[in-house]
Amino acid sequence: MTKKTILALAGLLLLARPAAVQAQFGCITNAGNTLTITNYTGPGGAVVIPTNINGLAVTSIGDDAFESFGPLTSLTLAASVTNIGNSAFYDCYGLANVTIPEGLVSIGNYAFGSCPALASVTIPGSVTSIGDYAFNNCYGLTNVTLADGVTSIGDYAFFFCYGLTSLTIADSVTNIGEGAFFYCSNLTSVTIPGSVTSIGSIAFQDCSNLASVFFQGNAPNADATVFEQDKNTTASYLPGTTGWGEFSANTGLPAMPWNALIQASGSSFGISNNQFGFNITGATNTPVVVEACTNLANPVWTPIQTLTLTNGLFHFSELEQTISSGRFYRISSP
């Protein structure tokens, strides 16, 4: 093969190579010379929303901007974005991963509704409100973390999310909207922070596996539908908090004080099979955190296990060699 032939073949290969496809964002200019992304015509896959386009900061994702765009699989928002509009990513059925940075302020109605591939979401503390139906019908969603700063969870925000098993509600939340976690049938426990003063109708209705609800403050306003059809749910509250007689009368949910205790005597206490252990007793389905430290003079308590007192009892144990240098335990509420 001659050198000329080789060069000709190389030229053909270069011509045959597909051209790189650029992500294309349609935009409008806002007051203050910032941009709102209104649509997207790129190839999908992992999409990164840029900090700026043509020198102007991107601050918003507009209503319906990516609606029903199936090829989108991963989304990273720039730190400059403060608002996600209504239905912005609604029905993006391939979207499996979302990175939301500190700086975002609001998530609109239906923003991520019907995104069944989405498995986990962390809402940063900069977000103050989560819109109605924002994550409804995300039935692949298993874990939700709401950081301190979120004050309101919209109506039906996590409604037909029946894959949800883990939920962390920020201490800043004051209102849980109507139907917010309706039919989250695999949710087993939830902690309601003391900041919550009201829970909307049917907020946790048909959460059929919800065993325990732990309240960290006074009883919130709630009606008979909030925990309707939750047959085996009990509520625990901290001693010294108020309103629980009225709460139980209104909701029909049994409520009892958090009174878990370590049994520091008997055959269950001590070393057995190279493990140190003890029984913890309390009301059925009471949530408990076991903490440990190695210096009582200047204690730093570290959570080592979170558990539920199924049938009012749990035997905690860990390997004996982990306490050989001296180890102390206590239990606390979540």
C-alpha cells in the first residue's frame, strides 16, 4: 500500500467520524441581564446546566423546559441557578440522577413529577419551598433528604412514591402539605421535627408499612385523614411536650411518650460470644439511636446504630474487641 493510499484512507476515516453534537439551550433574557433556559435541543445523556451563556448568568430553568425529554439521564445544575420552574423536568422518564447545588431557592409545581428512574434526591438548605406535586409519581425514589432551610413541603409533593423507604425532614420545616407523602407504601418510619406546626390532610394516608412516627416537638395540627389506612402506626413524643391527648383524638393515632431504657442487668447484659450487648425496652415501634464514647470526662458521643423497638424490645450487641479500651453507651431519640 502506497503512502498516498494510506493518506487517502485516513482522510476518509476522518470524514466518516461523527461530528460532536453540542447541547443547545433556548433562553430568554430577564431583567438584570440574567437568563432563563426555556428549552433544550441537545442529545441528552448527562446534561450540565452552565453558569453562564454568552456572558450572562443562568438563574432559572423555565416552565416545561425539559418536559418529556426521555434521553436525559443525569442533571447537574450550576450554582447560579436559583429557580426551577413548573414542570421543568416533568416526565423525564430516563432521569436517574440530579445534583442540586446550594443556592437554589425554589422548586416549582410538578418540577420533577413522573421521573420514575430518579432514585435519590437531596434538597439543600437554600431551598425554602418545594412546590405541589414536585416529585409526585417518582416511584423509583427510595431516599429523600431535606436539609435545614426548607420551610414548606407542597401538597402531594411526593404523592404514588411508593419506593420511598428513607426520609429526613429538616428542622426548619413548619408545614407538611396535603397528601405530601400519600401512598408512600414502603416508608417504615419518619421523624417529624419540632418546627412542624401543621400536617395537611391525607399527608401520610395509605403508608401501609409506616410503623413509627417520632415527634420532636409539641403536637402539630392534624386531622383524622393524615394517617388514615395506616393500620399499624404508633406515635412517640418527647416527655415535656404538649397536645398529645387532642392529637390522638383528632387523628386516631395512638401516641405515647418516648421512654426507651437500657436494661443494665440480667443475662442479656454483658459479654457473650465475644460481643458486648444489652436489651433496650420501650413502647412498640419506638425509634432509638445507640451512641458510644470512650471518655466520660470529655465525652464525644457518636451514633453507632439507629433501630426500632419491634414488639418493644431490641437486643443491641457489638464485637467485644471494640470495647477493650473502655467504651460507654447511651440511647437517645432520633
